[in-house]
Amino acid sequence: MSNPALEPEIAMRRAQKVAQEQWIGRPAWATILASLGLLSIYFGNVALAVSGTYPLWLAAIIAVVPIHAGFTILHEASHRTLSNGAKWLGWVDPLLGTAHATLLIYDMPTFRFLHLRHHHFTNDPEQDPDYWLQRYSIIKVLLLSLLVPLHYLRLYGKAAQKGSLTNREVALTAL
């Protein structure tokens, strides 16, 4: 006998399984190319500004686009969806994730650990690393969002002290 209350959840799990079977092992080529394009725009912009082709103030404005859009690449890389389980391409997620994290003055291992923790504990006041921002007005959130990397680093340090991280994760962050 089936439980009608569980039917939507069962249907969702079936759909997730079909999607996983369809996409696992198939790299996200469009996202990888977008990443390379964003990095090219950023470094090309820096080269043109340093060479004096256009002023630094203009370069700063242009740089905002690839840096901001690069967060999407960092996010996808933290879920390892660039390689999508293709073993031969597993190096792409940490490489491109690190490149875009660096432009954001951040590091990939810390972001990945805490972002996945956010997904696991979404809206849990005690364990969701992003929950703290929900207590404030939008104006305060905009200002506090500048401190998120420091907040994440503090939480990552606590996780390391508790032994929640592998030695490899800690070593990669130290780099």
C-alpha cells in the first residue's frame, strides 16, 4: 500500500536519479569554456590597463564583470559539476575553482567545505554557516557580506580544531 503523502517525494527522487544517470560523467563544457572566457577577459583587461591602453579606473569597472560572474564557476566547482564525475577531468574543478576563488580573494577548500555544509544544514541556526545573515536588514547584510570570507575562515578554523577536516584539506588551505 502506498502513502499518498510520500508520492511527491518519491517522484522527485526518481527524477533526480534519471537526471544523475543522464549527466554524470558528462563534463559541463559550456561552463568550462565560460570560465576560460572570464579568466581571459580578466587577465586581458589587466594587461591592457598595465600597458596603458586604457585607464585603471576603466579597468577596475571592467574587472567587476569577470570577478562577479566567476563566483558562479566557483560555486559549480565546489559541487564538482564542471567535471561531473568524469575521472579524467577531475582536476578541472579544483583548478578553475581556485582561479576564480583567487580573483575573489578567497580560497577554494574553505569555500567548498562551508558551502557544502550550508547545503547540508540549510536554515539550521546552529550549523548553517550562512544563517547568521538572516538576522539583519538588507542594508546590514550588504555591509556584512564583505566579511563573509573572514566569517567562513573562522568557521573553517573551528572545524579544523574539531578534527572535521582531513590533513589534505588543511594543507590545501594553507597554500
